[in-house]
Amino acid sequence: MLNYFKESYNELVNKVTWPTFPQLQNSTIVVMVASVIFAVVVLAMDLTFENMMAFIYKTLGNLGR
């Protein structure tokens, strides 16, 4: 078990390529922008579905009168 932790530490320190700080910042910005776009798309779909259902219920409600 101790050997496993030593090898894991060695791999993380010596073999893993870590991003530079500017690369990390750029990746963070890309993720934030993508998240906002995704949230706006989901909001648009939600509002569209809500309005469609309200129209359908209103139309079906008027048919019974």
C-alpha cells in the first residue's frame, strides 16, 4: 500500500503535465461562457414549452364552452 502511494505521488509530480496559469484561465473562461450559453438555451426551451402548454390549455378550455 505504501508503494502505491509513493508511485502515485511520483507520477503526479514528475509525469503529469500541469497547465500553466494562463491556460487555466482560458479554459475557465471557455467553461463559463459555455455554461451561460447552455443556461440561456435551456431557459428559452423552458419558456417556449411553458407558452405552448398555456396556449394549448387555453384553446382546449375554450372548446368545452
